[in-house]
Amino acid sequence: MSLFKARDWWSTVLGEKEEFDQGCLCLADVDNTGNGQDKIIVGSFMGYLRIFNPHPVKTGDGAQAEDLLLEVHLRDPILQVEVGKFVSGTEMLHLAVLHSRKLCVYSVSGTLGNVEHGNQYQIKLMYEHNLQRTACNMTYGSFGGVKGRDLICIQSMDGMLMVFEQESYAFGRFLPGSLLPGPLAYSSRTDSFITVSSCQQVESYKYQVLAFATDADKRQETEQQKLGSGKRLVVDWTLNIGEQALDICIVSFNQLASSVFVLGERNFFCLKDNGQIRFMKKLDCSPSCFLPYCSVSEGTMNTLIGNHNNMLHIYQDVTLKWATQLPHIPVAVRVGCLHDLKGVIVTLSDDGHLQCSYLGTDPSLFQAPKVESRELHYDELDIELKELQKIIKDVNKSQGISLVTFYDLILVFIVTLQNRLALQKAKLSVYVQPPLVLTCDQFTFEFMGKTVAFSVYLKGSYTPPELEGNAVVSYSRPSDRNPDGIPRVIQCKFRLPLKLICLPGQPSKTASHKLTIDTNKSPVSLLSLFPGFANQSEDGQVNIMGFRFLGGSRVTLLASKTSQRYRIQSEQFEDLWLITNELIIRLQEYFEKQGIKDFACSFSGSMPLQEYFELIDHHFELRINGEKLEELLSERAVQFRAIQRRLLTRFKDKTPAPLQHLDTLLDGTYKQVIALADAVEENQDNLFQSFTKLRSATHLVILLIGLWQKLSPDQVAILEAAFLPLQQDTQELGWEETVDAAISHLLKTCLSKSSKEQALNLSSQLNIPKDTSRLKKHITLLCDRLAKGGRLCLSTDATAPQIMVMPGESFVHAP
């Protein structure tokens, strides 16, 4: 808690999900009690008008029912509220409420109550003006030096000043070169209106000049008058402040001097009556509102400035005198006399937090709790130190550069870079398959032997296509000829544990998709192969095990008691891949530890191409749907910009014309753009998940083809390069056309039946196909030719040198 926190005297929250701005707050004796006590008047964009008279029993109390004098719903949004002498024939104060298309003036009165419910307050409409133009803000004062009454000036959204002499409309004038409206204030000493134009200039216009200029409703649309000349409608003085203004306020010292305060986006300015700068102050934080007032020191001014850091700063001229913390970001600030307490600071936030506070330094009574001392166990620390020293000693024995990787079930990785020679600019990059993510994937080694740690976790409701990671170190090795070093790269791959994405689950004997893997050795107990998943297995059930992915799907693994077979089954075809691959890897590791080198797996069932083709069709359908949605979004964006241009032309026109429902069309188009953008984003997420599932199914198909035809590692690498050319699917280059081109190349080269097929040339340009029939036909044909004895290689000549192919890389001849 800050020592200089604003002391809460009274506070409340207005309504639910209502919005407020700087013109929505006003303090005045609106009910004309004459006792000098102000009331708090608040209007909201939802159309609610509320009047408060706080009476807290003790400091910091919230609002009581009797504090709310009046609450009425005026239906139209309230842009600004002001209190002044707005009714002819009386000098009583009345309330002016500005709506977007209407100005209403009310009288507020209270009736003494005869029961415990208290006084009754009500408002009465004195008069209203329907506006022909959309209002932005207003100001009031004794325009032209009138006595005993206040006139109102409203600024429209297209830069027109409309002056109302109480119940009657006086005149309207366009400001020269106005594009967007700015804050507006009236200086009674110079009888001038002061505003900030869209050119970032403070401009002052004399009331008499505006009154005698050409009427805005009658002037001819000549080019000269469009520029605002009329009958000498010229600006009195201007000052370029170089930024947009948030608010303007006029403060008078006496009858002989006054100051114009302008709050900018980064500075606040104090100007003389003639536009000369008295002083300016650069602000450290982005301001949200301000309120200047006369200081007790003669010749100085105090200014309250609220900012977006929940702070309220008090300046005396340019010197910061006090800073206090608020519980919200204020959009309006006022100072008044409430309940015989003078100088109460009233702040209002944009979401309706209304607070009355005062400045003070009441200390907080909070005391930090005592920290419990913990006894150190030196024996345990010695054991841990010896284990760490043993790890460091083992690492130092390694030759050259090596990456040592450790992990456990919580998936915290420790990577150590060790070397014999001096290296420069050593950087480590780690990559895992999404939706797996890393807490950090880039590390810099300033010195060798440094150990870094990072964690891997699953972020998503679906499984990754692989449980492999890749660590790459780039470094420079200096030499005599090249002191800066020769860039080098080394890498190592590591396996992630199955428990990262999978937990023990209840096995199921029925499933939609099943695979059977044959082996040439007796079946192994599943509890020995998967010891980490034995907790949920039933007693005696050593030949069946269940797996539950974190995404929700389940896979069941069964080992035959009589034959040398293993069955994997699941409700989703792509979920079979990780468990099948993990089973084969663990079987190979198991028999290698036993010293058996002739262990082999095979697949004799039919290829599950129909299930594979369903995933291809679903992925392709999402790609087509994404193209349609982006095309629709582009059309609606063009339509939205065209409507904006037409509306801007209408608003800038000096002779207003009906909108002809363009605003309704703009709102409807905007909603369509937002809905289409959400649909595009949702389709992209679905497409990414579909591509991940397609990659899992593709890995499974390649594995089954390799087991089915007993392919060599080089031939399996060719299949992986053809079926898995992309790490990421995009609209410009998709999986379907890329894989179709690669398989077509294999069918017309190493798997061709005649020289005529070899002579056919492939297209050099890849485009998204109309459908997937051609791709599915080529995949079926590839399996058929492999079944008939076809051999995968990258040359039709059997004596040609073999080519090593890595998945996702280009074809490169081995040396």
C-alpha cells in the first residue's frame, strides 16, 4: 500500500457495464439550496442521469441509499452535463444535458419528505433543442457580455458551432478548415471560443466575429467560402502545439488576467490571453484528465493531472508538489465542497467508479509476517553436492563438443555444453513438435561448461505427431587465418517420454480402428515394456494395457498369449501412430539388451488407406473453406472502406444530405467483418489441428508400408521425404499439391512401368487442386507398385549412386 494513496472518503460503482467520459461529471448546487454544498451529477453513455449528495457516516464508507438523490433513464446517450443559468427570466441554476442529437435543459428540485424515506427529488424539462447535426461537446458562458444568464455553444462532429440563447437558436458557424472536432472552452475575459483543431493548433475565435459572419445555413457554396472566409470569419490567434489535445480549461486570476490551459497527449500548456506560452510541462506518463485552479500563492496556478498509471499529480505551475495513487484510471476530475468538507477531489473512471477522496499520508497498519526459520540439513546438502560434482566430472571426461541431456517425469531438461577448444558465439536452439512448447528455446553460452535448464509441456487438446526434439548449437571456432572464427553447427536429437502426453487408462476390447504387428520372437510382457503405465493395470492382466492421451482419446495395446503378435486399437485412426511406434522402439531396445540381433517386425494386414483418405479429405476441405472465408473477408473489407469514404464525404459536406441508411449499412458490414475474421481464425486453428492429425496418420502409413514391404532405412527416408515435405501447412503451398508432385515423381521414375512414363515431365508450378481424387489415386498406385516388387530409389538406373534423403529436406547426393 502506498503511503501517498488517496484517502477514500466516499465511493460507489455506477450501474453495470456502463461507459463514461470526461464530459459526464459535474459538481454544482444544482437544486439551488444556497448553502454552498455541491451535488455530484453524472451522466452515462447508456442514458442514465444520476445526482448524488454523499453523507458518509465515517471516512471510506460506500454509498448509502439516501446518498442517491435522483436516478432517471433518459434513453439517449449523455455526452456532457453542465449547470448554469440557462432559463430566461430567472437566475436560478439549471441542468443542461447534451445528447448526440438533442440538447435538454432541466430544473432539479426537492420536496421535503414527511416520512423516514427522506426528501423527494425530481427533474422537470424546461425546454429542448433538436439538433440537425451530431453533437460532440459544448461550452457555456455569458457570450457577448450578457448579464445574469448563460448561453450555450455546441460543437458538431463536422466542426460547426451552434449558439443557443437559452430557449431560442441564435446562429451556426463553420470553423475554417475543420476536419475533426476538438475540445472547446469559452473565455469570458476576452469573449472568445478556444479550441484545438485537427492541425494540432490552438485557435481562438471572437464571439462578435462569429456572430456577424455569414450564416452557415444560408451562405453560398463558393470555393472561397468553403475555406471559411465568409464575412471576415477569421481566427483571432493560433498556436501550434504539435500534438492532439485532450481537454481545455480557462482559469481567471482576476478581471485583468486569465490563463488558457491545454492538456496534450505528452505535455500540458499554460497560455496567455493572446496565445503566448506562459509555461509548459512535459509529462512522464500518458495523461487522462486534468483540472487547473487558482493557487493560494499569488501569481501561481495549481493543476490536477490524472494519468493511465492510476496516479493523480498536483503541479504548482511546472513543479510537482504531490503525487497520490488512485484505485482506477480517472477520465474526469472535479473539486468541490461536499458535506461541509471543502476541497474534496471527485474522480470518475470510464467504467463507472466514482470516488470522493482527499490528500493525506495516513500510514498503513499492515505488518509483514515473521518468516519461519528453517533448519539446514547439512548431510542432505553434502549428498546433493557430491551428485552434482559427479555429473560435472563425467561431463568433463567427454571429448570435443557434446550435448548432455537429462529429463525426468516432470520434463525439466538440463543441457550442458562442453568442449576442449576455445569457442566463440555459442548459441543453443531447441525445437519440439507443436502443440508441445518450451519455456525457453534460445540460449547463449558465454563460457563453456555452463548448464541451462528448460521445461517442455503440452499446450493444446490434441497430440503432437512426433515425440522427438532437436537441439542445435551454432558456434565459431577461431583460427590463425580467421580470428573471428569459422561458423560451425552441431546437433543432436532426443526422445521425449510418452508420459508427457499420455497417462495410464482403462483398456477397451472394442474399437473402430485396429492394427496387428507381427514379430519373430515370443511376446514380451507389456508391464516390462511400459513400466510407467503399470499402475492402472489390473492384477494378472499382463497382456493388455490402456493409454489415455491428455486430449481425451484412448488407445488399447494387447499382446497375444499364443502367437507373436501385438494389437493396437483406438477410436481415432491417427492416435494409433504414437503407441505403435513406441511399441516397436521399446521392443527393439528390449531385445538388444538381451543380445538378440535378429528381431524383426512385420505387417501383413491390408493397408488402411480408406481411413487415411478420410483425414486427407477433411484437411483439404478446411483449406478450401479457408480460401472462401478469406475471399469473403476481403470483399467485406472493400465494402466497409467504400462505405467509410461515402460517409466521410457526407460529413465533410457543408450542406448536409440524408445518410440514406449508410450508417446502418456500415454497422452491419462491420459486424460481418468481425464475424468473418473470427471464422477465419477458427478455421486456421482447425486446419492446424487437422494437419497435425494428418501428419500422425502419415507417419503411421509410412511405418506400415515399411513393415509390409520390409523397406530399408534409405527407402523409408524416401517415403518420408515424399509424404512429409512440409513442417507447416499454408494456403500458398499446401500438403496435397506438394505430396502429389513428389509421389508423381516417384511413379514416373523409380516406380515406372515403362520408359514412356519416365519421359513425362512434371509441372514446375504447384497449385491447390480442385479435389483430392488425383492424390488418392497416386497413393493407391504407389502401394500397388510396391506390392508388385517396385523398389524405391532416386534413379531409374540400378547402378546409379544412391542418394540419402532426410525428411523435409531436398535430395542431396551422398559423398
